Amino acid sequence: MDVDSTAIQAIDYDADHEKLFVRFLSGERYLYVGVPGEVCRSFLDAESKGRFFQAEIRDQYPYNRLDG
């Protein structure tokens, strides 16, 4: 789902597997694993998606950069 952010273009979440997909405005895409649903909901509700991402997701969960 597209979001209103100066850094993040879209957020998608696979609740069954606790996988969070983040696409940045730069076009880079990342997959974060083991992200609880409540963290994703808070991310979507955050006033600043970029600040929430920096504080609560980046460097907190294992991730992979996705190609293409």
C-alpha cells in the first residue's frame, strides 16, 4: 500500500509469515522478517513513517534487499 512519506513509497505486510516489505522513494526494496503485526500497524499509523522506520524497524529485524 502506498503511504504518505518523504522517504518511504510503499509498505506491504504478510501477516501469516510476519514479513514486512518496504519500498523507498529511491526505488530500493527491502524485506524484513519476524516483524510482529502490531509493529506493522504502528508503522502504518505513525505520523512520520521515516522516523518510525529508523527507530523501530531498521537494525531491529533481519532483512534482505530485493532486486528489481
